[in-house]
Amino acid sequence: MAHAYKVKIAARLRPPIYGEINDDGVQVVHNDDDISFISVPNPRDASQIFKFPLTSCYDPLANQQDIFENDVRPMIDVVYSGVTVTVFAYGVTSSGKTHTMQGTKSDPGIIPRAVEALFEKQSGLQRYHASLAVSYMEIYKDEVYDLLVARDNAPKLPVRENDSGQVFVANLTSLPVESLAERAMKSRSVASTNLNRASSRSHAILTVNVTLTDPVENKTLSGKLNLVDLAGSENNKMTGNDPSRMAESAAINKSLSVLGQVVHAINQGASRIPYRNSKLTRLLQDALGGSSVGLLICNLAPGVKFRQDTLNTLNFAVRTKNIENKPVVNERDNRPIPKPHFAAIQPSGPKLAAAVLPVASSSSSGSSRPSLVPSYPVPTRPNSTNGSRVPRPSMANFGGSSSLGPRLSQVMAPPPPPRATYALTDKEIDERIARAVEAEVARRLEERERERDREEDARRAAEAEERAKEMEKQKQKEQQRDLSCGQEQTLHSSDDLESELKKRLEELEQKMFVKQALARKFPCIR
């Protein structure tokens, strides 16, 4: 059974910006008992102070190296153990998320330092052959784009799920690690607003895939490091956005709202988690209640106008730290599997082993927090300058012999023994084949009989319809014939009556003529 590990939370308060109204209301407090928290006054009632105890809290004097060494470097060992690690920065716009993740050339952030640490770890391996590959994407208006290709030609990429239930982006470019971060950042969507002159208009996700091959045991470990720079939530009443910027802001706020809904649903134990309501939560699914190790860095702005946003960010952090993940070791056995007989019962596929990670104690920025795995001396690179953590431009060969040493023994559970197949005799196999053939023949005969019956019923229905049409035509002809006969009889009757009347009139006139003639001839006869 996989062990549960809660998402780690770190909060960083940036220094005030020139011209920003700051009342020093947001404070980072470090106690003597190594418990640190963020205190924020209620914007509606200044006498009420909210306190948020978190795993790590950094004041404005903390530098990039403090955050990386205390919270991110321990994750590098976890990645080389075949586990997925996700680090994402969250906060309101202009709170310093991109600075924390990217940094500058003189003061690099988490991404360049993490890549440098991955190379340092690779150079110290002996038993394993290690290779590193990187992909960089952005989520712009809830559509995924590849930052390693020209933006003019970048198509929308679909988000899919493989047979193991792992979410991935189809057709995403994955290249050997070189100086790709700076190249990709030039393709990211950035625009100026009233709150931030270089506001990120999209969520950026850098993924470094670490593949470790053991030639002795013929096995492969696949670790992954996801470094996520989320776009900041925005209040359009303060940003002065035009319609185009407002459409981007609406997409950003919607995806962050879905992120909050996912965290709330997980904490409530809901039967349905709305991961699919946004591409962002779909890709962060593994870090929120999934099978990876998660670290959330909350960036806070000290300005008075951001006070409510600061409270919202810290409330989100409190809800997120209750989420439990169950990390697993992504291990693949490369040994060829013997092909079983086609009639034999197939064994079920191997399951991923649960990752066993030591529990790290809470600490503040004043003292380093213990690593998630036992500490070992990090081998230094040849020709490297002390204190510099800027990644080298390129490496000729990213794969090399390496050894994970005793650290892998803590996170790699032995693979389960293969299930034995049930052997069948030749007689049983022949009987099974005969029964299968008989069943198939019977099924086909029955299907053919049903098809013949359907054709016969269709033929009979067609004949009945044809006979009905013929009878209808015959009936119409008879009605027409009867009508014409009736008209003829009526005509004949009229002619006969007229002839009869004429004949009687003639007879009457003849009698009157005779009577008048007799009266004139014999006047006495009257």
C-alpha cells in the first residue's frame, strides 16, 4: 500500500516596490521553537490579525538560494529515485512568482538552479546510465502550446491520458537538456498592465524527464520534475486591461478558480474531483491527490491594495497543505517476457511500487530544513566556480554511468514476483479449441438463420405492401367506372322522358285537331 505524503507549503513575501503603499501589515514571524507563520491584518478590521503557520516562511530578506536549498534541492534526490515531483508558484499578479521560478542571470531562480542540481546529481552516478530531456509548455486561454517551437507555427496540443492513468500532453517537444529555458521564455505570452509591466498571460510548465537505466538488472527508472509558474489572479478594476487583456485575465482567473475547486473537493472527500474542468488542473492532477511529491510556493505582495489577495493566497495554502499524495516509483523491467501459449491464462501487469520517503520536519528560512532523503556529499564538477548555480549552456553527452547508492534502496520496493501461468495438457488444449470452434460455428449458423428470417420478413412485407397498392389502384378504377356508368344512365333517362313527352303532346294535339274538325262539321255535336 502506498504511503501518503502531504503537499509541502512555502510562503515568500516580496520586498515593497517603489511607489507602492505599504503599511507593514503583512509580517513573517519566526519563533524560537522553529515555528514560523505569516500574520496578516483583516482588511475590514485592522484590530483582527490572522496567523497562518506554514512549513517554510521567507521574509523579504530571503534570497533565491535560501528557498532552493531548503525546499527544492531535497526534491532532486527524489526525482533520481524514479518519482514525479511538482513544484508550482502561486499568488496574485506582481507578487514575484516568475522571479522566484526564473530569476535573473545574476540571481537565478528555482528553474536554472534545479537544472544545475540535476546535472550535478547526474555527474555523481556510477552504476546507472542517466539521460535528461526537457519539455516546456504554456497554458494560454485554456489551450496548451509548445514553447520549444515557433509560436507562429505552434498548434494547440491535446491533453490525454495513457493506459496507466497518467496525464500527458500529446505531440509535446522533448529535447535533451541544453540552454533551452531562455529560448522558451522568449516565446511565452507576456503583456503590460497597471499592476505589472511584464505580466505573464499564461501558465508555464517546464518538465525535466530523468531516465535511469540499470544495465546489470536491465531495469529503467523514470523520474520527472515539473516546475510550474502559474499566472497571477487579476482584478480588472485595478489592471486597466483592454478587451484583449481582459479575455486573457478571464481565462487565468477561471483556471485558478477551478484549481481552488479541486483543492476544496479533495479536502471534502467528494466523489468527483473536477480535474477536467480546466487544462491546468488536468495537468496538475498528479500533484493534487495523485502519485507525485508536491511543493507549493505561495508568493505574497505586501501592498495595501493586495491585502485581500494575500489572504486568499494564504487560505488556498492552508487548504492545499491538507492534500495527501501517494508517490510511486516509476520502474520498468526491460527483460524480455517469454511468450506464453495463446490458450494459457495471461498474468496481470506489474504494479508500480510505493515510494517510501522520510518525513521532513518543519523549518523556517533561518535554518535549513532536512532533506526528504538522507544527505550525501554532492560531487563537484570540474572547472566549476564556487557559488555559481547558473546551468551550463550544453553538454555533449547527457547519458553516463551512475549509481544511486543506498538512496534508491529507500524508495525502490522490490518488484513483485511474476505470477505463474497455469499449464494445460495437449488434450485439454484440443478440447478447448474444439469447444471454441463449435461455439463459433453455432453462433455463425444462428446468425445466418436470423439473417435469413429477416430477409424473408422483409420480402413478405414488401409483397404485402405491393398487393395493397394494387388493390388500391383497382378500387380507384372501379369507382371511376361506376361514376361514368351512372352519368350515362342519367343521360339516357332524360332523353327517353323528353321523347315520351313529345309523343304525348303530339297525340294530344292530334285529338284536339280531330275534335275541332268534327265540331265545325257537325255543330250539333258539342
